[in-house]
Amino acid sequence: MFSHLQPRPADPILGLSVKFAADTNPNKIDLGAGIYKDAAGNTPVLACVKAAEQFRVDNENTKAYINSMGSALFNEKFTELMLGEHRVIAEKRIRTLSTPGGTGALRIAGEFINSCKPGATIWVSNPTWANHQGVFTAAGLTVKTYPYYDYENNCLDFNGMLEALKDVPAEDAVLIHACCHNPSGMDLNNEQWQQVAELVKEVGFTPVVDMAYQGFGDGLEADAYGLRLMADIVDRMVICGSCSKNFGLYRERIGACSVISASAAESDTVGTILPAIVRVNYSMPPAHGAAIVETILNSAELTQQWYGELAEMRDRINGMRQLLVDKLIENGVQQDFSFITRQKGMFSFLGISKEQVQRIQDESSIYIVGSSRISIAGISPSNVDYLAQSIAKVL
Ligand code: LMR
């Protein structure tokens, strides 16, 4: 049965982590996977997470099954985090389920759309997270792209995006990044969100908003602006959230998928379809990550502590954006990289070729995704000089 199998290429992002781990160069730098690192290069467990875990150890009294939707308290608290006190909650038009990470949320969203319209088309931005295409294809959808990033000028191709979205059929879905666009770091501003949300309403396709980095751009509220506006304006949408980055719970696999329906009755029906999709996939989500997040969000004290720790991660990344641009200038780079300071979240594109990315890896042991996406979170005051010199060398 297996004899005909051919090896598959490594994942463009996760494959880099494996190579990085095997590299013995003491100066190596990991700018591959989107994972926060502190100035010492560690990905620490947040103190609020440690406190929540201690609380669980002391108070958890069963490991019995929950259900396919996951923890009701997590679902309630996480929905509030994403949407604030939005009317869709009072109107009982939203169903949220806990998922194994943000990727799990995307897969459930894809399967939900496929159950609404088998083989439906979903449009993703060009570029987008390397795994979107695979996840949606695996869920049975057809994936197409709309323009998003202007590679020549390192900015948003907003007109291209709007023009393309005008022609999207009403029965299709469109994935939009809520904030901290992965991989470009180029976000819509508030006016642009208004225009996009009005266009969605007019054209009638279903928006799927992917919010994997809430809190890593301008802050928890500001980063949710577009998503909340979309929920104000359209009747139906899907939201995919993640706790991997903002709670630092990468390996716990906790995220959420929410579906907003046009009415409470429609939402009741959706509420029967989502658990059915989960049941035949993985039956029910893992509980530990959800338990940590709900414990934090259910405690005013732990929530305050989390705000502080999240702000620290965000501020460090933003500081590294400026520092990298300064160091490139210091190392004689003529090319303008100031766009890096205008981008948000963990990522930016360097805008260099695949060959240059490979040279940086081969010559300097600096690991960058082939598209030239760098994870800014991997930069620190102690490695930025070496990084800037290595980039300068291949330009
Ligand atoms: C990334 O884009 O690097 C992260 O979301 C990690 C992943 O799973 O790809």
C-alpha cells in the first residue's frame, strides 16, 4: 500500500525550524516560524500562564470529556476578547467553538463553508500565510487569490484588492487578515476597512477573518477594529482566532472558530453543524490551552498581568523593526528599508530574491522563509549587527 509513495518537500515554514535546530553555527539566527523570542532568544512561558496553570493544578477535579464545541467559558471569554461587547452576542447570532490552534479554526471554517456549498471558492490575499492554501484545499474548497501587496513599492495594493473583490461571486468566501498580515506585515487602515466592509455588504460574499495576532500590532482593541466593523456591517461572517501568539501557547494548540449568522434561528442550525464537523475530525478539542486562557480572562488580576506581558512582547518587536532599519543604514545599505517600520506584527518581507535568501542561510546560518519573510521576533540587540551585515553582504 505504501510502496509507491514519493517523499514530499518539507513545509516552507516548519521545515526551516528543523534545519535551524540542526545548525551548529553559534551565530545562527532563526527568523523563520512566527514565534516570539525575548532579547535572550528564548520563548518563555508567560507568568500569567504559569499562574493559571498552577490554579488548574490546584482546582481541576476531572479529566472527563467536554464536548465537540470545547469549553463554554473559554468560548464566551474568547468571543468577547475578539469582538468586545458586540450586539451579535446579545442577538444570539454567534457560535464559537474551541479548536486545536488557529490552524484548526481555519480547517473547521473551511469544512463549514464546504458543508454550505461543496467545493466553494475561497479567495486569499496574494501573498498569504503559506498554509492557507493547503488547509482550505484539504477542506474541499477551491482557492483563488486577490491582489494585496505591491512588491515593487513595499506597500498595500489597495486599489488592486478592491477591484478584484468587486468581481467575487456572492456565493464565494474571502479570507481577510484582521491584523499583522502574515507574511507582509501590511495592514488595512481604518478607512480602508470601512471601504472593504461596505463592499462585502454590497457584493454579498462571505468574509472569513483570520485573527492570529491580536495584540501584536497596535494593541488588543485597535487590532480588532476591522473585524468588529465587519461584524457591524455584514450579516454573516466567519472568524478564526488563535491563542498561540498572544498567550504564547504555541504547542498547546488552542484557537477558536466563530460563525456569525443572520438570525438567532439560523445560528441555532449552525450550532448543530459545527459540532458534527468536529466529531468526525478529532471528536473534541484538547482542553488544557482553553483552561489556561479562560482562567486568565476570568480573573481581573491575571488579565491585567497578561496585558502587561503582551505589551512587552509587542513593544520589543516594534523596537527591533526600527533597530534593524537603523543597522542596515549603518552597514552602508543604500536600499530603502524604512517600510519595515510601517509594517505590523511579527513579519515583514525583506523584498530580496530566493537566491539571496538561500545565500544568507548558507553563508550566515540565518533562516528566512523563501518568500523573504522575516520573523522580526527573532531579532535581538545581540544579533542585529550580524543580521544587518549578512543582509548587506548579499544585496
Ligand atoms: C508562521 O506563519 O510562521 C506561524 O503561523 C507558524 C506556522 O504554523 O506556520
